[in-house]
Amino acid sequence: MPLGNGIYYKLCHYRIMEVTLDRFGRVVLPKRLRDDLDLDAGSVLIVEEVEDGILLKRVRDEPSLVEKEGVLVFVGKSTDDVADAMEKLRAKRLRVLTDWKPRRQ
């Protein structure tokens, strides 16, 4: 259930704490909550809009590269448009291939 300002935080055992937005739209998380969740300055949170409020989730640092069958594989989340990046890489490779000329000895 949301509080008066539409912001709520759910913690273990459904503890709810009220916070207030400042004029810049910032929220200060109560120290008790930061301590319980081991949040420090610079901790990254995901902000998710839910039906009746806002949900904050901590981003856990997970390895973005894992070894599968002896090969390093990227399993992290993309921070950009993957399809666009692949298209640019393909175009660059095509330019290199079409401009290729044999070296004179």
C-alpha cells in the first residue's frame, strides 16, 4: 500500500518507511534501510514503476563474462542497442573487405 506521496518501500517482514521527495525529485533512504540492505554511496538501484507506486531494486554486481566450454561468453546486460551495434560492425567489416587491395611486394 502506498503512502501519501505515492512512494513506498517494502523490506523483509513488510516494514514500510515514509520518505519525502525534495524539490529536485530526490529521495533519501533511511539509514536503517541503507544499513539493512548494505547500500553505500554509489550503490546502483533499478527504479521500476508498478501499478500502485515505485519499486526500488538493488543491482547486484554479477560477472558479465563467464566461461562456457572453454570460451568466455558475455552474459551481462547490454547498455546500448545491440542490433544497431552489430549493424555498424558489419558495415565496417564490409568497408574493409571491399576496400582491400593486394599488397605490392
